[in-house]
Amino acid sequence: MKKKKFRQGLKDGISIGLGYLSVSVGIGITAVSSGMQALTAVLMSMTNLTSAGQAAGIAVIATGGALLEMALVQLVINLRYSLMAISLSQKVDSGFSTGKRLFLGAFITDEIFAVASTQDEVCPSYMYGLIIIPYIGWALGTVLGAVAGTVLPFSVITALSMAIYGMFIAIFVPAMKKSPGVVIAVLIAATISAILKVVPVFSCISYGFSVIIASVTGAVAASFISWRKRSK
């Protein structure tokens, strides 16, 4: 039974892994073009399985941000994974010890959570199989991107580094089509981010804290507006 579940997890993780392979190439290129060593970029991908978190982390490092800034940025961006883990914990079987919960919780991403949530019951063997190929794909893609970033011409690197932003657009546009609340949150966050970037009086605010201010304000404002609409 365990081997069967493991093989099923491997099969379900193939499409996620292929997607991660292509996306993380952009992460590797972005990291190297920001002045990070290729090995450092790869180690970051191997210990931090989150695209938005890594992209923001690279930007904070490149701009010389403080450790507190980095911690707060990662907290805001990756807090959703804690909620996903709590939700998924309602489906795990008795084979999940505390240690296995903590270990596998570190590998939960949007896609892995979505696939695992389709199961009636989740066992450790299935989760081990599900995370292997996405993890390898994410790390391998970063390696390819980091190597490419050290040998390709600057013009090509600049073009390829735009892939990570295309991924973000592909993530939030479908959600915007389904939910007006997401549209409001994105527009408010984008507006605040632009204001903090171009208005001279806000030039003292670092990149990391700009992300925190825009994200939190957008989410809170969208939640309040949606609540007001429902209460009428």
C-alpha cells in the first residue's frame, strides 16, 4: 500500500515539477544578475521552496536590506502556507507523527497543496512521492538559470529574467477573473507600491518594507470593502 501511494504521489507531482523547472530558471537568472553567487542561489532554492518569497528575498539581499526586513517580508508573503498546512492537516492519516508533519509542512506550496487536497486521505508515503519531483525541478531549474546567468550575454539574461514576472501574472490573473476582492487587493497593492516607488518623500522606505506595506494594506482594504458589500 505504501509503495502504491508513493508511486501515485510521484505521478501526481510530475506536472508540478515540470512547471517548477521552467519557472525556477528565472529565479536562478534573477539571482545571478542581482550579484548573488550561483551556489548561493541554488542553496536558497533547496531550502526555500517559494517563488514569490525567493524573488522578494533576492531583491532584499540585492538592496542590502536588514535581517528584520527579510523576516517580515517572508512572513507576509509566505503566511498563506501556514493556513494551507492547517487545512491539509485535517486530511492526514494516523501515520503522520509530529516530526513528519513538520518536515512535510516545509514543502507545501500552492500547487502541492491543491493536488494533495484532492485526496480523501493523505498518508506520508503519498506526500513523499508528491514533493520529490517538484523539489528536484525547482532546484534543477535554479541551477540551469544560475549557470545561464553566468555565461549568456547581458541582453539575453535581461530578457529571460522577465520570466519570473510572467509567472506572477499567470498566478493572479485567473484569481482576479474569479473574485472581485482579488482585483481590489491587486489594484490597491499595485497603486501603493507605485506611489512608494516614485514619490520622493517615500524614497527612504526600503524595497522590503514597501512590499510589506503594499501587501498588507491591499489585503486589509480589500477585505474591508468586501465585508461592507456583504453586510449591505
